[in-house]
Amino acid sequence: MSKSFSGRQAVKALRRIGFVVDHQPGSHIFLHNLNKNISVIVPNHKELKKGTLNNILKKANITRASCKSLKTQQNVILNLFQNLIKTISQETLKQVQSDK
């Protein structure tokens, strides 16, 4: 697992803990948690700098470890979907070949 986070990964992690995308003017994504009344701005960059990520996490009141946990969960779900699609594709190909 890589040690860096992209802006998109940070947004996905924040959405999992209750933040919603408010708006996105340009390359910055504004998120808001209605329950905690917290707003966070995430730059939509390929790789967030360490200080930027730490400030986002601090503002959102979450630890870096819990953010990594959310990223790991996201990767597991993505792998499951990829395997499912691969299995379905293989079964479909077998059915097409057997119908010939």
C-alpha cells in the first residue's frame, strides 16, 4: 500500500465517515459534516503533501491511522468488484463458446 493519498482518496475516506461534498469550484472540493458542523477543503491533486493531509485530518478530527484503515477498506472493496467482474466475464465467455 502506498504511503501517499490523492485528493480523490481523501474525499472517499471523508465521505465514509459522514462528510458530504458541498461544492467544487475548480480543483478544490468542499466537504461538510452536518452532524459535527465541520467543513473541510480538499485539493483534488494526484498526491497530497504530508502537511496538507495532516491539516485535513486535523480539521476533520480523525487520525492518520483511521484514514489508512478507510483506504484499506476501499482497496478491499475495489479488489472484490474487480474479481467479481472478472469471474462474470469468464463465465459469459464460456457460455458464448458453448453456445457455438
